[in-house]
Amino acid sequence: MPNKNKRPAKPRFSRRLAALLIDYCIILGYMALLAATIGLWYLATGTLPDWLGYGVMTAELLGFLVLVLPVGLYLYFSEASVRQATIGKRALNLVVVSATTLRRPSRTQIAVRTIIKLLPWEVAHFFVWHTVAATARGQSDFPLWLEIGLVGSIILPIVYVLMVAFDVRGRGPHDRAARTRVIAAKMNS
């Protein structure tokens, strides 16, 4: 007879990684649509949008609104749904649960999870926009804070993935902050 008090084992890292890759393919599809829209804009007007013309912070805000926010909404609404999973997680039979109850997490937990999950992406955008702005001004020597930030923005996602790979319960910073975890979904019999 199975032990009812037994906590579910963490899914294999390869399953989590495959789910992530499926979701990234979806995100890349969205980015391709954005690129096609910009291409059509260029064909129609002969110019490309100059977001930096409005300043670095405005360019970053526009990038957030056009790219990061829609991705965040996809993650949030997928994981806050009754299925508790993105398309990638559903394909690999994984769900997001509250780490303490192993039940459906609250919407607040999913919001925290989504924000922390996208933090490395937004940090990278911050430093990339500042690098592009400096390059546009003709700078070739970048300030130390910018160089450190760029390197850090490369290391941060690697840390997230390594934490998921090596944590006893497969929890990354986003799961720890939100008090969630990813487990295999129960199969309906």
C-alpha cells in the first residue's frame, strides 16, 4: 500500500528542461511575429522605430510592454489556470503546486513566481539597452557597472537553471520566493 504522507519526488531535470524549451519555442514564435510587424513597418515607412530617441528608460519601458509583459501574462495565466501549467509543462505532464500544501497555488504565489522568473530577462534588457545607448553615442569603453551588469545578466539565468537541476525538490529562485514547486501531474484513471 502506498504511503499517503510521501511527498512527490521532483521530476527529472530533463523533463523540466524540455518543458522550458517548448515554452521558449512559443515565446520565440511571438518574437518572430514582433519582428515581422517591425519588418512590415519598415516596408511601409522606410524607417525603423527609434525607441532610444525617447531615452533609455522609455525604450526599456516600451520593450517591457511589448515583449516581457505579454510573456509574463502567458506564464501567469497558464500557471494560474485550472491546469496549473504552461503549454510546455502540460506537454510533459507537469504542474505548479504550492510547496506547503501540494495543491493549487494562490494567484499571488503565481504572480510572485512569474515576476521572479522573468527578473533575469528584465535585468538583461536593462543592461542591453544601456549598452546600445552608449554604443549609439559612440562610446567604445563602457563603465565598469555596465560591464559587470552585462556579465551578471548572463550568469543569472544559469544560476536559475542550476538551482532547478540540483535543488533537492527542483526549486529555482522563482519557486522558492513564491513557495511553489513543480511536480508530475496525477494521471486520471
